[in-house]
Amino acid sequence: MTSSTFTEMPAIDRASLQSALEDPSKDLGFGSEVARGSHKRLLNRDGSFNVARYGLTPFSSLSIYHWSLSTSWPRFLGMLAVAYLGINTLFAFGYILCGIDALQGEAVTGSTEIFLRAFFFSVQTFATIGYGHVIANGTTANLLVTLEAFLNIVGVALSTGVVFARFSRPTAKIIYSHHAVIAPYKGITALEFRIANARTSQIIELEAKVILSRIEATSEGLVRKFRDLRLERTHVTFFPLSWTLVHPIDENSPLVGMNDEDLAETNAEILILLTGTDETSSQTVHSRSSYKAEEIIWNASFAPIFKRSREDGILGMDVGRIHDVSRLG
């Protein structure tokens, strides 16, 4: 952009551009088109982004490794089972195509028994069990055995590596309160929401970043803007129990003077990013979530969740009550 173009822009756009140049994170990577026209939720409660990409070929967007790391355990184990059965079935048909004498051993009759003998021989070969009841006969059959043994070496190594990576990959499991609240705070009001660690492992140096996304009127029309919400405390060194994040709604807050109807009309969304260090692995973990206008309760506060043991006086909390909210009169 040339300097002459910059000076010809209206003052409000010039300020917005200057702000974006000073802080590129204002756009958050959603792009100008999303900022200009999106009326959908940007960030789902589970942390996934509510965007789609088109025009990619299936192979260019396919990443089996990343899918294997991020998918659920049932899907991952199911994928391994399907691949295992598929490989053995394919080699079973290969042995059958080599001829009736390609596999020697116990006598079988009928197509089903022939297939099962070939299938279980493939299983024994792939797993390097080698019971010896059935043996390969002929050059072609033994070449298939050689190929299957090679695939076993590669396949077992790859699957073992992925399983280890899944176990060693640290992930954060943060419980977010179902609702955020607008509660009284030091003579004013504040936006608050509550989080807790759902795992027994500890997260240290946990840092939070909260951003308000909403539709605003500019000289170019209605545009989605992203504004940082200043927190009373941006990070905690230890996170053994829960943490109530507080954004004071003072004269410098983007939420000042707004009510629930204003948030709904501007399609407001509170975006949250948590970053911390898993104490066990010493690796960085992340967690994301968001609150829409209808998920914010006004003139309310969170119910107490802390309690102390009568026997030894140890402080604890009832995680099941992290979502409890008390409406004020």
C-alpha cells in the first residue's frame, strides 16, 4: 500500500489499519473475508474451528500421521483392526491365486476352507508366528511370503511409533464452565468464567488470552472486529484447583455500556486460548473454547466450589459444581 493510498483512507480505517500493523494478532488468522461477513460461531466449545476449506484434492489434505495422533482411541484402534484384516485378506487371495498347491499342509475342501487356510497362513506369516502346519510351496508363493514379512517389519514399526507418539503426546483437558457471567466486581461489573484441570497431572505457568469478537459498523459496512479483553490476572504459576478468569468492565473495556441485547445483535463471541506446560512431560499444551452471547448470564455469580476436609483440613473442590451459577437479586 502506497503512502498516498494510506492518506486517502477515512480516519477510522486508518486507525484500524495502524492497529493491525502494530498487532497482527488482531485478525487471529481468520482472514479479512471472515472478518467482513461471517455470522457463524468462529470457535466451537470443544476448541475446533468452525471453518471449512474447499478446492483441496483428497491426497493433498490427507495426513494419516496427524489423523492418527488426533483421532479418538476407538477410531484409531478400529483403523488398525481394519487395516490388519484388510492386509491379511489381500494376501490370502494372493496365495489362492498362486494355485491349489501354493500352500501345503492340512487337506481342505471347499472354497471357504481354502480361503480360511490362506487367511490364517497370512496371519501367521504377518505376525511371524510360523506354526508350521501350512507351508508355502513354489517361487511365487514364497515371494508373497517375503513381501508380507517385509510389510510386517514396516507396519509394526510404524504402528508402534504412532502408538508411542499418542501416549507421549501431552494434551490439556480443561473443564470450562457452561456459562460465563457478568458479576459485580469492586464497584463495577466484570466478565467471568471458570476453568478446572480435568486430569490428575499438573499444568504449570498457565497463561490465558481472551478476545472479544463482534460485528461493528465501519465506513466499509459491517465488519467483524477482534479486541483483546484485559484480564485481572493473565497467568497463574500453579493450577492445582480451579481458576476464575475476570475481565473488569471499566472505561477501557470494549464491553463497557453494553448489555445482553447488544452482544446478541453484534453476534459477539468471547474467544479463549489457554497455554501452559505439562508438568510430567515439560511440554507445552493448549486449550481453546468460546462463549456466545446466549451463553453469558448477566447479574449472576459462580457458586462456591471449595471445601475443606474435616479430618486433616486439606483444601479441595467439588469439580461437579464448577458450572453452578447463582443469580443475583
